[in-house]
Amino acid sequence: MLTIFDIPRKFPFGQIVMTPGVKHLLPDDAYYSSIVNLLVKHGELQQGLLSNSDHKLNQEALEDGSRIFSAFNVQGEKVWVITEADRSSTCILLPGEY
């Protein structure tokens, strides 16, 4: 089983946090694997629900050190994953919790 520490990524995540809304959205029987799946997609800069221009900004962020933003569909809901510019933390949240 892939652990959070083994996730392939193009940038550091820093401290990983999640909001209550995401916690309640994820199914109990697949909670951990759902989090790992989101972080794998985010760490690989998968486009997910982002526009082409936002996806390009993420690729540029690897060079310029700006924040990295991802959006994915989970259980029919949009979930955001944001890594801060200083790479100190990554937050998994629902758009309404921003």
C-alpha cells in the first residue's frame, strides 16, 4: 500500500491538512486511499477539473515558486488541493470552505 510519504510528487507538500467538509465527504471504507489518491494526482500536477490556463500556471509554479492549486471530483463534489507557495503546507478542502 502506498503511504503518504511514498507518494510520487514534483514538489514538497509540507504539512498536509484537511477540512471537516472533506472528511465527511470521503467514505469511511476508503478514507485513506481517497486522500492518497488526491495527493498523487496533485503531486503529479494532473489537470483534473482545471482549465488549460490554470494547469499551465501550476507547471510554471514549479519554476517560479508560486502556489499550486488542483481541483478534482470526489463523490460528485469538487475538492480543491492547495500547496502554499513556500511549500510549508498542503490543504485539501471544499470550495465553500475557502
